[in-house]
Amino acid sequence: MEEYPLPKFHFQVEWGGAKLGFTEVSGLDAETEVIEYRVGTSPEYTKLKMPGMTKHSNATFKRGTYKGDNEFYEWWNTVALNTIERRDITISLLDEAHAPVMVWKLKNAWPSKVVSTDLKADGNETAIESIEVVYDSLSIQNE
């Protein structure tokens, strides 16, 4: 077992055959909904709790805005044109040798929201854009 937990700042994202750099990825979680049930003849005065459907948060990807890079908007436009290009997305947490040590796989993702950078006349920050995607399922592998 390692002496230290994994740092979270060295990662890569793959989608549509491309490896992209992002400053932040969030929303990689899943939750199993709870079904409560009680039959009227039960001698217990509590409900039985059973696992139900699994639901996922939307995943958000943030990165710097680059001149001439329209990747987010081109993918988002496939939804606007009612063709909805779904993609599998792989997020890999990397070690010092750039090898994956933990991998999240989003299946059948498509963009639901694109956010352009805010503009500020006296700002001194990098222009950041983000895309929010929905997906059908999430698998997590700790290598």
C-alpha cells in the first residue's frame, strides 16, 4: 500500500478519439435510490428499504478558451440539430509516469450545457469555458 493518497492534479480526458486538457472535472458520482416498502401485516413498525434505480450527476469539464478551438460548440450543436452525437468519455488520473492509476468511464455522454467565459475589463485571469454532459452510466476502476 502506498504511503500517500493520490494527488488529483494530473489527469487527462479522452473523447471522440482526442485527448484533451482540462483544468477541472466534476460530477463523477453515482447514487442508488432507495425504495421503501411495508406490507400491512408486517410485525415490524418500520419500512423495508431496498435498492432502486441508479442515478448520476451531470459531469462538468472546464478548460481555457483557445483561439479557433470550437470543439465544445461543434459537439453541442449536434444536439441543437437533433442528431445528438453521443460519445464515451474516459477520465484518467495519472501517476508520475503518466500511466492511469484510476479511471472513470462515462457511457453515451452528450452535452446539455455550454458556458462561455465571463468577461471582466479589470480582470487578470485566463478565459475559462465549460461544458456539462449527461451520461447513461459510470464505471470506476482503481488500477
